Amino acid sequence: MFFLSYSTISSLLNSGALIILEDFVKPCKPGLTDKKATVISKIIAFSMGIVALILVLFIRYAGGGVLSVGDASGSGE
């Protein structure tokens, strides 16, 4: 079960990194080589994983669940 979850998360991070690379990075750097694009894609995927981990920890320790996070940010006026 763990490996199934890991595979799904890995696929989501990689596809998200590819979308960011193709839509935002490549238009700004048209002469990007495949090797540099691969490195940038890995950095983006790693960064997205770190952000997701920070969000999970924030939500876990927020004290009242996901709804209290939305209320604390002021989005539920």
C-alpha cells in the first residue's frame, strides 16, 4: 500500500514539474538543453515536494483541521 501511494505522489510531482517547465521555464529560456531541462525539472519536483510536506505539517498541527486553516487565513469572511 505504501508503494502504491509513493508511486502516485511521484507521478503527480513529476507531471506538475513538467507542466511548470513547459509553460513557464521554456518560454523564458528558449535555448534550454535537454540536460539542463532535466535538472530544472528535478529541482521543481523536489521543491513541490517540500512545499507539500510543509503544508501537510501545517495542517496537521493547526489545531482544528483544514477548516480552521481557511478561517485563520481570513478567506472565510
